[in-house]
Amino acid sequence: GVLPLCRQPPAWGRAARRSSGPSLAPCRTFSNNKILVELNESSGVATMKFKSPPVNSLSLDFLTEFCISLEKLENDRACRGVVITSNVPKIFSSGLDITEMYGKSTEHYAEFWRAVQEMWLRVYGSNMVTIAAINGSSPAGGCLVALSCDYRIMVENPKFSIGLNEAQLGIVAPFWFKDTFVNIVGHRVAERSLQLGSLHPAPEAHKIGLVDELVPEEKLQERAAAVMAQWLALPDHARQLTKSMMRRAVLDRLVAHREEDIQNFTTFISKESIQKSLRMYMEMLKKKKQ
């Protein structure tokens, strides 16, 4: 199962506690099967790399590991920020794992959807500075992960695209995906993009404000570290309270309607017509691979 949602109180004394001299073990690694996490204790910055080839799909196992890793970092006094990136070439994350939504029981769909909600609540509501270093394509749920961060840096390769393209698969992005998107690109751009299920190539994603900047691939990690340093130069409590003020209404809306949202998802995904379009999509993907 997935961990219950736990909100961390603002880490008032975190910066003060950290400045007690250099640490003996500056870099700690804890990784599990699908995510590699490295925490640099001297900078207070963790790097989280998705390593679930071929495309880092957000399966139930992946989402559970993701939430556990985030919780560990959130509870670690040495950690103030996290850079989220991919260890798989050309792909950040392909989004929700379709096999979790096809031919399973309603109980499974409910458990899966609760894990998707949990991931978003944890990333979007994190006390840490979160930077998405997008080093490949990032459709649908992959786009949601990036949207949930404080800042997005993408590799300037027009072959890489990002967007909430659910409509193309005959499914509908839920209200909290939509809210997150609208808050970043504005209502008109979001409306058109969601209705068309658009995937925006990197230059276009930058133009509409979906990503904050584009960099050459070899500069991505260096730029993420520089942006992180800029954000961490501020007192944590002021930044955290401001972030909470900006995001609280959107988070609260899902928390208040969580069970109803799960119910809507399981009813929708169980429909014969939706199962059929998912099957067709999976067959199309198989053909592409051949």
C-alpha cells in the first residue's frame, strides 16, 4: 500500500541546524529498484534519478518507491532541496503505466489511483525546493511530475516534448492535473492544450511557459545546481510559507475530494469503451517497438 499523507511542519530551524561544520560523509546514497537517490549533505541538495527502463513509467511499484524516497528526504534535516531527473536516455518519464489501468480489478485501479494522488500531493506540497531537470520527453503523468516542481529546466532538443496528452488516449486529465497546469501556463493555453492532448516540443514548451528555461544537455545538471543555490539562498521558512500559501487551495481541493476522485477514476477506467481504447493504444505501442 501507499503511505498515509503526512504534512511536514515548516522546518524553522533547518538552516541553523545544518551549519554545524562540514559533514564526514558528504554524499549519502539510498536507492531502491526504480529510483536512485543521492544526498549531498554539505549542500543540502538531493538528486533523484528515475531508473525504470525502458521509459520510467509510473507503475504502482514506482509510485510507492517515489513516495517513500520523498518522505525520507522530507524528514531528513540535512536535505533542503531535490533535483528530479532521469537516468534513462531520451525520456524523463512516459507517465502512468497503462498496464496498471487495463484488465485489472476495481480494487487495483483504486489502489493505483491513490498512489498517483499521493505522489502529486507529496511533490506539489513539498517543503523542499523541487527542480525538474527534464532530460527527455515527458508526456502525461511525466509532465505532471515536472509541473508539480518549483522550477523546470529542459534540454533544448526539439525531439523532446512535454504535455498533458491524455485526450489523445481517450482519457481525461483529472481536475488537479488541470489546476496544476492552469497555474503554470494560464487558462487559455491550458484549455487548448488539454483539449487537443498536445505534446509541446521543448522550444514551444518554453515559449508557453510550461518549462522555465532550456539548456544544452551537457549543461543541465550544472544549471539545475545553480538555480537550486539561488532558491536556497532564501530563509527556508519564508519560502515554504509562501509556497504553501500559493499552493494550499489546489492541494486542499484534492484532499477534500480524494475518495470521490478515486471513485470517478475507477468507474471511468472500467468502462468497456475506455478499456478498448487502452488496448488499441497498447497494441499500437507494440507495433512501434517491432
